Amino acid sequence: MRRIQIDDIAPGMRLARSLYYQYGGVMLAAGAALDERSIARLREFGYRSLYIHDTDLDDVICHDYIDEQARQKITHHVTTLYDHLREETRNILDPADIAEASGQELREKMEDRRFQRAFERARVPDTFLEAVEKIMESILSDREMALCVGTIKTVNTFLYDHSLEVAIHAAILAKHLGFPRGEIRDIVLGSMLHDIGHIFLPEDLVKRKTPPTESEMETLRQHTVLGYYLLKERSDISLLSAHVAYQHHERQDGAGYPRGLTGRNRIIWKQEALGSGTIHRFAEVVAVPDFYDELTSDLPYRKAVPPDEAAQAVREAAGTGLNDEVVQAFLSYLPVFPIGTSVVVTTGKFAGWRGVVVGLDRSDLSRPQVRLLYDPTHRLKKPVNVNLLEDDETSVRADWK
Ligand SMILES: [Fe+2]
Ligand SMILES: [Fe+2]
């Protein structure tokens, strides 16, 4: 399996992972051969890249926390919850008004009893909470770290896939940092809902094809406040989970939003009162996978950043933007080159050759085992395996174009 940009996909290539419709059901099963028509359709659905089957990589196994079907089910619950909410609240909170509204006005609208009742009518929480338990269970009982490439998101499903991906990572991170079980649950729930405020924003803004302008950014920033006011009154969601939605874009140096809170670059276990001007540790944990997952996702106006560059960006954001203690924990288990990543050799006797990461050793997650499939001009008849742990001269970078 290797990841290929949609522009480089040729008829006859076979899918390595099944693709699903947003509301469940298989769109194309793993193993299906692609033709011109299906490629055009996938492009329309918002796919920018796909995992393609490669017989030279048949033996590569990849361990994931949640199997594809369970993942699909969970995404379906999130989608249903968000859709209900969007429909139920449209006549109370008009997306077109949001850009102009002050924080106080938004608050009044969201605290409107009709609005809160609409949220209660959405009634997904049971299935949704079960989904949260499922993520917890598989992560807390799993001793192996997942080392493979992430799911591919489309424009239409970004919000849901992103929420799940952030929740999975936040759970691993919280476990790693020693958070107690009850707190991990609130963190997972908060992660699943951290961007829920987006559903109230104008659709053409969320799906825009160009980077946001400063005034569009202002509107986008409202998603934190909208999400918070929506969640904070609910008895089945802890206030701290609501604060994840409120604070996940706050930054250590105070340059974040919406309130410019600050952090201490370590986990404060005995938290000061909410409202004391510091970021809550739950939000600091969620902020790191949120930052990483957004970078490594294709967005309508830019391609995904390769995983090695994204890991570097996280490292650089530590201290000023992201909580340093949380970042160090994240980088201690994050594979810089997840299994399945296409790479190009940059130094050593294979410089210029291309291949795929096929294995990782936990002793050094930045030195993967690579299978080279192409020399600078041809596909190799027989692939060459190189273990970077045993070969100091060879280095690679992700090859995502
Ligand atoms: Fe966000
Ligand atoms: Fe996010």
C-alpha cells in the first residue's frame, strides 16, 4: 500500500483501503480496480490522494487502533449529530449573521431556550457516548502503538474525520501523560466535539477554495465560542469537555484565541480556577493533535503537509504555541514516517531512489525500514530493502509532491 496523489493515479491501479460514503456504505471496496470514471468521481468527492495497492508491498502489515468499519460507524454518529444540530438550529442562528455578531450576541442566541431544546432534540448522545467509550477501550487496552499512515479525508468529511483522528491521538497522549481514566474520557469527548462550532458557520466559508482572508479568519475563530456556548449547559457533557471546544486554539504565549489565555509549558495538575487566565490542561492536550492532524490533512485550498515536515512544525511550535511538556510526550511516540509513507532517498548511495516505509523500530521512530521500488529512472524488477537504523549514510524525506 502506498499513498498516491490523485493526479498520478492511472486506470488499472487498485485501491488498498475501502472508501465509504459519508453516511455509511462502501463506495469502493479495497482491491477494486480504478478506471477513468471512478477516478473522476473520487476527485469530485474531494479526494486529493488515495492508498493504492502494490504487489511489492503485500507483506507489509499495519496495526491500527480502530478497524475501518468501527471508524466508519463512529464517523457516522458524529455526522448524524452534527447534521441534526445544523438543521434544528438554522432558524434560530442564521450562519449569515455570525460574521457580524459580537461574543455577547452569540452567547444570547446560543443560550436561547429554543436553541438548547433543539440541541436536546438532536438526541444522538447515547450512540455518540458509546462511540467515545469504544475509542477509550481500544486505546487504553492497546499496548502496541499504531504506526501506520492516517486516514484520507475529503472536503465533505473533513470535520468528522478530523474530530475522530484528534480524539484518538488525544486519548493516546493523555494516557501517555498519566491522566486518570475519567479525565481521558472527558478529553476524548471534548476532542470529538472540539470543532462543533463550525456547523454554525456559513458553508461557503468552511469549504472555501482559497486561504481565509483576515476578515474570514475572524468569522472562523467564532467556532470556539459557538462550540462552547452550545456544549456548556448540557448535563451529559462535562464543563471541561466544553472548555476543550473553547480553548483548543489558545496558545502558550497568549497569541491564541478567543481570549488570549496563556500556558506554563508544563501540565498543571492542580489547575487554577477556570477563568484565571491560563489554559486548561485538557485543551493543551487536544491542541497538539489538532495542530498535527490539520497540517497532515488535505484542505480545499492546500495539500496535506508530509508527516516529517508536520512533526518538525509541531516541534517548532513547542514553547511559544503548544505546551512543551505535551509536545515532548507526543513526539516520543509519533512515527515521523508512518508505515505506508512514500519516501525519496536524500543521501547515501541510493540518493534519488524512491520507495515506501515498510517497518519501524520503536527505539528510533525517525529511522524507518524502507523498501525502494524505483531507481531514478525505472521501476526496479526486484525491490531493495534498506534499514535506516543500520545505515547511517542513507536518509529519506517523505515524497508527497
Ligand atoms: Fe478548531
Ligand atoms: Fe480542529
